[in-house]
Amino acid sequence: FAVSVAEAWRRGGARAQVDVASEGEFRSRLANRRFQVIVGRFPRELYEDPLTWWHSSRAGGGGNPAGYTDPACDRLIERLEETFDAPSRGALKGEIRAHLEREGVLIPLPSRAFP
């Protein structure tokens, strides 16, 4: 799937290269922010633990490998951290994911895209 994405970007005039990385190399690239776009399956924690993955306070090396910062997203995450009942937490996680998708930080792909 990543090859198809790269080919589409090249047709649009972008320089695109696909690198296949081992898990260790992938984690190293995340930690050191040596990437522009990642296409692949992400760990479930990406959605289950938005504090670690997406809060601005974690952008300096303590998580948040994309270095994403957004006060509106931070407020949603902070509300999640203060919410304990499961239905409300689920709704807030949905709001956070929708926010990230609207911002183009996450682009959901159908699971069939990754065999």
C-alpha cells in the first residue's frame, strides 16, 4: 500500500521514497523523528493512550513521536485523563481521533490495505 501512496505522490510532483524498516529501526526513527510520513499498522496504544502519543507535553522526547502540538487536542486529552466512566471515555477517545483525522495527523485506512 505504501508503494501506491508514494506513486500517487510522485505523479503529483512530490519526491517520495518507501523504506521498509525492522521494528527496531522503526522505533528508532519514531524516537528520533526521522520520518515524514508513516504508512502502516499502528499499535493499539495510539488510540488507547492519547496522552502519551498526542499530548503536546510529550512532544519533547517523552512520547508523541510526531512532535504534534495542538492546544485543542490537549484539552480533549486532559478531559479524558479526568474522566473515569467507560462510556464517557469512549466518547472522548472518539472525539480525539476525529480531531486528529480532521487535522490530517491520522488518515485512517481500511484494514484490508494491510494484509
